[in-house]
Amino acid sequence: MSEEAGQLRLLRPVDRERDHVRGGGGRGGVTVLIYGDYLCPYCRRLRGVLDRLRRALGERMTYVFRHFPNEHAHPGAEFAAEASEAAARQGKFWEMHDGLYSREPPLTRDHVLETARAAGLDMDRFQRDMADPALAGRVAEDVADGRRNQVTATPTIFIDGQRYDGAWDFYSMLEALERPIGTQVKRTARAFASLPTAAGIVLLIAAAAALVCANTPLAPAYQQFVDARLGVEAGGAALSLSLASWCSDGLLTLFFLLVGLEIRREVTAGAFADPRAALLPIVCTIGGVLAPAAVYLALNQGPTAPGWSAPTSTGIAFALGVLAVLGSRAPVSLKVFVAALAVIDDIISMLTLAIFYPQDFHAVWLLAAAAAVAAMFALNRWRIYAGWPYLVATLALWLALHAAGLNAALSGVMLAAFLPRRPAPAAGPLLAQAATALSALEHAETQARAASGEDRPTLEQEPIWDWASRNLSAASARLLSPADRVERAISPWAAFVVLPLFAFSATGVPLDVDLSSPDARRVLAGVVLGLVIGKPVGIVLAALAAVGSKLAVMPEDTRPRAFLGAAILCGVSDPVALLMADEAFPHGDYANVAKIGVLIGSVIAALLGAAVLATSRPAVTDAEEG
């Protein structure tokens, strides 16, 4: 769900007419693009690795350099960059480039001029060109490009248009450039995952595949697959669920954990930091439950009335999947609003099942669930940062919710609420720790190279290697809190494994039902209209009332049409609605009719919501507001 992945690709491709390009043209070539700074010590060290890579790969490697001078950290960096551009006007960019990186710091203006003379430049022309403001503009264009690609430091490396965040040593980079099969698969997967719409596309393909399987000769095999029982036994107690139940109650816990972490971050320092912004999804959820129930009951009385709950549930996975397909048309704050609304909606759905369809509800297990939540709270208050105690408490909560007859996936939301976060660390001490470890390794490496004969030590076997690796790991680990680490770890799994499996196991509904009776048609109409009309009307009216009374505020940077599109998308339902249909009509054919209504209503809501959002203008900018 993160927006950051979309910036892993190079937004402006390499242009040989504009960019500074060296080498290339060989078969199986690879392009390495560097955003660099001539006064950056790390760029200077990386240059040796790049030279070695160029010697190893020859013409197969294309090297591209773009400017990203940090004048604040390295005074004179912009002057050096402009000097290289002045040299480029005489066709000697690379001579100047190599000369600037070859000089030991400090690199003053006099040193730059000496480098220009050594490169064989016409100094009179060079001095005239340096007075041309177009040089500074050319450097500024590269800097602006870098910022659009989320370049924040130098050197930043792109390999074949994909940002490279791996190790900078020769062998790690050589493997990335030579592209063995494993690296190619990883790079292709990373390129696809970096597309803003990738997760939504995979989710919709999985849902479509389930519908095809359930309504073709593959139906028996599909049904056997989703109904297959999988069990876990421990201490004489057994837990056996169908594959579909494991997906909706088990795997979906990871997705709820991810959504909960994002909502928590927005509550702490984001879209929901204002309590009035946090109140809006709560109010809208209530409106989005009452309105579709009222629409259904307006059409259904008597024996079909119990189906009022079928159109009240919002499918968080599918709604966010459609929003992901729409990309930048949906502001981040709007996606967070929809996620929060859907989570609250799921909680209300669980209460609905417990209160109105209590045959499978066992309240005594709520005591065990409360004890598990209390354990999480205590772990958080005691500042326990190890992960396994939270995992044990979450498993206990999951089992308690399942035994109580509630959706156990909600345990993911509770884990998200209590996973500890740490204040951001000061960079200075961590820099000192990492620099000390690496300097000690470099010194040991130099000594090892100086040694000769059979007594020459192997650096990996020296105690300093273990000491340095532990210190580097500790400094790296401190950059992320336990909550941050969990979020990064599960995000790709939730997007590309959990949600597609859930969609495939949940949406395979047979489309052949008997609609010959008036009651069946009223059930179908009530569910469809409840989702397509009742849901958005209830959400919008609740939002207008809450905002108009100043109890709540709209999501930041969200235009009215975009909010309307999101409200319509909330009519996309989920398997909880199918469960409600079964509970509402346990002894009749109306359950299948209601399920078809859920499916039809969800498709219509998805198409209408996507159409409204697609025609909305991008998010409001500060310039537009001014």
C-alpha cells in the first residue's frame, strides 16, 4: 500500500543527446546511472568500484552521470558541477569528470581551474562559459530530476532504470550487473511491484479467475480446492478449517495488521492526527451501515427482511485494490480514510453477527480475547521490543476470537495498535558507530594485504569481523522500530500473496440462481441497491452532517468528486456479506440470491466508483489553494 515503491523506477529515461553517457553498445548491455556530487567522499570511493566494473564488463556497461551537488554539505560542489558542464561544451566532460574525482580534497575553485587546464580546455572559452547562467540551470535540472526520483543523498544508483539499494562492493554490484537468473527474476518482480497499480491488478485477476472457475466445468475442482480441510494439532487439541477459512481468517490477519499499522501512523502524525479527521470514518461507517439496511428493508418485508445485513459490509481488500489501480487519482489521505472506514465496518459486521445471528457466538471466549489484548498492552508499556512475545499474544487472541465466533483476522488490527514504536534516533551516534566499525575493518583489511606467506590472516576469521558486523547490524536495526520492521516485511506479502489468495478463495460464487419468485427479485434488488445507492448515500450524508456541524473534517487534499468516488467504492463488499447471507437465510434459496446481489452490487460499485475517481482532478495543491 505504500506510495514509495512507485519511485523505485527512473522517471526520466537516459537520453544520449542530453545525459552524459560513457561506453555501452555491447551485447547484453547494462546501464548504470549515478546521481553524484564531485565533493562527496562516498562518490569518490564508489568511483573506484565503478572503474573496476567498467574494466570487467567492457562495452557491455553504459555509465551515465547526473548531477546532484549538495552545496550545504559540500561548499563548492555546485561550482564543480558547473565546471564539468562548461567542459562538456568543449567535448571534454569525461576528462573533467575524471580529473575532479582524481584530485584529493579539499577541492577549491583554484583546484577546479587547474583540473580544467590539465584536461586541455581552452581556458578563455571556459571562463566565458562559466559566466553563463545556463550552466547552473542545467545542473538544477538534474537536481530536480533526482528529487522527483526521491534521491536524497549521493551517490544514488540506478541499474537499468531500477534504483539499486544493495551493497556497493565490487562483487555485489557485479552480480547485479551480470544478472544471473535469480537476479533477473528479482529485478523483474521488483519492477512490476514498483508500479502503483500492480497490487490492484493482481487482486482483480485473482477475483476474475475465481469467478471463471466457479462458473465453468472447473467448478467441482475449484470447490474441492477451497473446501479442502487443513488442520493444526497441538497438545491434543485440533483446529481444522477449510482453505477458504484459513485465507479469510488466517492470512487476512497479515493484511489487517498492515492496514492497522498505516492507520496508526496516520493517527500519530498524519491524516488522522487531528481528532476531527479521525472521527470522520467512524461517523461515515455508521451512516454506511444504516443506509443500505434501510434501502433493503424498504423493499423487503416479512420472510425476506432478515437479509438486511447482507449489503452493509465493505470489503477493505477489494476497495483498496481498486484504489490502487487508480494510482494518483486517489490521494493517500483518501486511501487511509477508506481503510479506516472498512476496518471499523468489519468490527460492526462482527458485532452484527454476534448480536443478530448468535447461534455460533460464544461470549465466554471474549474473556480470553480481553486477556490477550491486556498482555499486548502490558508488553507495550514495558517497552518490550522483541517480536516473539507479541506473536504469542496475537496467536492467543486469534484463537480466542475464532472460538468466540468472530473474524479472527481482526487480531491483526490489535497487534498493530500495540506493536512498539521508538522515537527516531539521532543520526550522529549511529554514524559514529557505523564509521568506527567500517574503519576498523578497512584497517584490518590493509594489514591483511600487507601480510605475506602462510601466516596471512583471513579477515572473515578475525574477531574484528564479528565485532564489526554486530555493530553495523545494531546501527541498522535502530533505524527502524519493531512496527516499522514488521510493516516493511509483510507489505509485499500482503499485496501479492495474501490478498490474491483471499480473493481467489472468496469470490468464486456460482451465478445460476432461480429468480422466478417476486421475493427472490426483491432480495436481489435490495442487496444491489443497498450496496450501490445506500452505501454511498449513507457515507456522504454522514460526512456532510459531521463536517457541517464541525465535528469532523474532510480528508486532506481530497476534492468532493474524489470523496464521492471513494464513497461509491465502499459499496464493494466482501465474504463477510456472503456469511451474513447464509446466516440470514439458513433454510431457503434466498441465501444464494443475496450472494449474487452482493457480487453484482460490488461489481457495479467498483465500476461506478472507479469512473467517478478517474474523472476527478488530482489532489489540491498549495498553489491552487493560494
